[in-house]
Amino acid sequence: MSKKNDIMHTAEKLFYEEGFHRTGVARIASKAGTTQRTLYKHFPSKEDLVLCIMGERESRYFQDFARLARLNTSHFHALIPFYSLLNWLEKEASHGCFYMHALAEYKGKHSRIENFVLEHKQRMRVDLTQRLQHDGISDDDLVSILIILLEGVTAISAIGSPRENCLQVIKQAEWIIKQSAKIKHNQ
């Protein structure tokens, strides 16, 4: 792994577990086995590091969507983000949504981070809308409901069993999508 990737991986873990403002650049550099000078060589500011991590996380998330879409044979395509989240929660620590944590700490203080989070959430909405359309459903209200389910299960991932919570939400999402598909079919 390159030094830049070491820094990003270390910072992502620290930010997620301890918070953005509570995690200093000196601590990130030390935990990554490097110097602050090297960190700043790759990232002009702590906020640039946060933005880079958010972009990389989003890329991993959408790559998992694509991987699951290739494997998908029987489920609604709109459920892929839910299964991806299940995979994510089984591999990663469960402390809620990284992006919402960033928004909570940087809102009104750093517009680039705030805008990235809002744009990320919009990209998630567009992706889910397209997946529903692939399933033959065009319903903005349904998209909103599914987004709320995704956000909700992410928010409570630190409570109880993230796997069981997510599996329960997947069942509910599938039921809602099936009902929506039946209504559309009967019209």
C-alpha cells in the first residue's frame, strides 16, 4: 500500500471511530507511520483529506453496487443498495453514516465538505431511482421511502445486530417494492 493510501486508510478509521474534529493531523500521521510533512505533501489540508476519503468511500460503495448487479438474478435491482449496505456493515465497524457524521461536524464551517455530502446523497437518490426504473417502477415517493430505510438502518447500525437490522429492512423494502409493482401492474 502506498503512503498516501496508508494515510487515507488510517484517517478514515480514526475519523469514523473518533470524529473529524477530535482527530488531529499529528495523530493520523503517527498512526499511519509517517510525518505530518508527508501527510501535507499528499493532502494540502485536513479537509482535503476528508474530501478524498469521502470520494474513495463512495467509489467503493458504487463498485459494490456494480458487483452485486452482475450477480443479481432474482431480486429487484432497487434492493442492491440494501444488500451492498449489508455487506458493508458486515465488513466495517458500525458507527452510523460517515457522510452524515462529516455533515454534522462541518456544516456551516466547510462548504466543500457540506456540498460533497449533499451531492453524495443526491447521487444515491438518482442511483436508486434508476434501479427502480430498471424494475419497471417510477415513483418518487417510493424512492424517498427506500432512502429513509437505507439511512435509518445505517443510523442505527451501532445498536443491536447490524446484520439483523439490515436483513429486517431488506424484507420491508422488498415488500414495499412488490406492493408498488403490483399496484403499477394493476393500473
